[in-house]
Amino acid sequence: MRPMFGIVLIVLTLVTGTRAAVADQPPAPEIERFAELILYRLDLGEHVAAWKWRHNRPIEDLEQEARVLDAAAAQAEASGLDFPSARPFLAAQMEASKAVQRSWFAAWKAKGLPATQPDLDLNNVLRPSIARAGDAILSQLVLVRPLLDVPDQRDHLLSILGTAARQRGLAPEALSEIARSAGKVAYAAQGSLLDRIIARKQLRVGTTGDYAPFTVRTGEVWSGIDVDLARDLADSLGVELVFVPTTWPTLMQDLKSSKFDIGMGGISKTQERQREAFQTRSYLNDGKAPIVRCGDEQKYDTLDEINRKGVKAIVNPGGTNERFAQARLPNADVTVFPDNTKIFDEIAAGRADVMVTDKIEVQWQAARNPKLCAAMNGAFNLTEKAYVMPQDDALLKAVDAWLDKAEAEGTLKATFDRHLKKAAPPAAGSGDDAARRPRAAPGR
């Protein structure tokens, strides 16, 4: 197996001997560094191929490629590059990597996989390495892009990559498309995030998919109140909707990293979030309330009863539920449970006594699980649900205007009613219908 950096050095050495034939002016250091990064990412394809060979996986995975391409294109925009024109450049790198993998598959089919081939894990080692290499390539492209308009420098890049392709047994076109598409990448137009959303014809909505009734992800299928409202928002803007998975602990960091344009899915308004981002007007007034095993309602219907040593409270990580528990339940035995989709099963099974969460979630879970009950009719505090976005005035005004229209036309109420009825128990008259209906709608 060739050392990856060694290959790059060999290629650059070979290219040095051909520079005079390419142009009188030597390649700029930025061009050489750009080529080096591209080739480093390309050579990771050998290890990706080895993992797929060992695990009998196909080279092509279109769903994974689409996710990677969307994430990389978003990172390109965050780096100051134009979202649509960056996609062909990113796609060309992926096609080149697949060409490398096919070449190795053909070699191993004929001779077998060498015993000396390193066994690197795809998910924990290779994909993070590819992501870091991709970020470095985009950062370098920002610097090198003006040089690609200079014929001599563009020819140098084509020569370096063409030589590298031959060294790897690939057709020169396998890498020349990377150089050509790099020269077509434009810098992002100045303007608002809303302008860029309209220009790229795509709204990227970040959501956790683990918080019914707001967002639920089952495989690749998304459902819930905020899923339907996100579709309505995208339609109002005339753009395609793309859901970007995130988590409660990483929600704000993912937003600041431009992985998505707006966060939706039962997100509570907080001062901490307001310092880092914009929050829309509230679309639901809610509050924190306890959910327990049925029969234990009288044991845990006040904060004093919950905040006692020996009470097994449970909470999901990274959001306002955890912060509430830290601030208001210092004496209880609080467990942070990482899987938000199974956390209520812990209470039903007796491994936890109580969870304090948003009242709308208490109502939803209690209606769907006969072992769970709300411990009180009211709430310990007042919370508001809203959407979060980067500090972009134009986008905030557009989303608030859409919320106003959705309220006036009854879209908000109809969406909440449609999903909450799915959770309603067969018997009518819960005695808490007023709390189920959103104010003009308002999160976790």
C-alpha cells in the first residue's frame, strides 16, 4: 500500500519536471497546496474501498452521497462560496473517489486483498477524515479561486491532477473535471441569508426528529407538527425543503456552523439562544410539567415532592429540560438519558419515577401510553416555542410574516389539532382541552 502523503510528494516531483512544458511561470504555492489536499482526500478512497471490500458493501451509496453532498455544499456556503456552483466541484471529487475505489476492487478481485492492507473503520475514522479534508479543500479554494482564472495556473493544476490520475491507473478525465469545476465556483453573492435561500432554491431545516408531536423521524420519513409547518414555510418561499438532522446538545453549534438555515421542532425560547441567534415570535405557549407512572400522580405533583433524595428523575440531554432539572431539582437523583425516543419507556418500566418536560409532550405521551399519566393539570413555569435562525433580519421578518399569516388563516391551529388528535385517547373529555390548543402557535 502506498503512503498517501508519499504519493503526493512523488506526484509533485514528477510534475516539477514537466513545468517548463506547461508554462514559463511556475505553479503558485496555493495551487500546489490545493492539489495536495485534493489528492490526500482522493487517496483515502483506497481505505474506503478496503472497508467496503471486507464488509461486502457496494461502492455506490446514493443516499449517503446525497447527504454528504448537501452537508459539503452547506459548508462551502459558510466558507464564502456560492452554494449551487460549488456542488459540481464537490460531486466531481466524489466521482473521482468512486473511480479510485473501483480500481482497487478490480485489483483485489484479481489478486485478493493484501494481508498488509490496514483495516480502518469507515464511520469512526475514514468519514471524519474525509470531512476534515473536504473542509480544508474548501478553505483553500477560497484562496486559490482567483488563480484559476490565470491560464498558466489553471494549466498547472490540470497537469498535476492529470499526472496523479495516471499514477493511480485512472483516466486523466477522472481528475481533470475536479480542476474544471473548481474554476467555475463563484464566491457567494453578498446579501441576506434569505437571498441565498431563494437563490439556491432550497430551505435547510435543522430538527432532531425525536420530539413528538413536533418532529419524529422514522427511517428517512419525517412527521410531526413542525414538519408540516416547515413544508408550508418552504412552499411560501417557493423553494425545496431539506431536513437536516441535528441533536439537542449540538443544535446551536450546528446552526452557527451553517449546517442548516433554520431550526424547527419544539424549540424553547431562551436568553442563551437569543444571544447566539434570532428567535421568531412564539407560536405556542407551554410550560414544564411532570409525567409519571399512572397511580403515582399524587406523589409527584409539586416541585417539593419531586426535588427529594431518592426520587429517580430522568431527563434528556442538551436542552431546557436538562437545564430545568439542574436548576430546580438539585436534591433528586437525576439521570441524563441519551435516547429521547425511549426515555418515557424508562418511567413506564419503573426504572425512573418522573420526568419534567413540556406539557404538550406530557399530554402526547400520556395519551399514547396507558402506563403514563400527567401528574398535574398546570405547569411549573411558562415557556414559549419558537424557531431559531442566524442573525439575519430579512429571514426573521419573512418567517414572522409567514407565522402571522398561518395564524390568521388558521393553518397553525389546524396543524396542531390534526396531530394532537392522533394522540387523543378513545374516551372524550380529557378536561384539559384548552391547554392542548395553541395560542397563535409557540418549544424544548
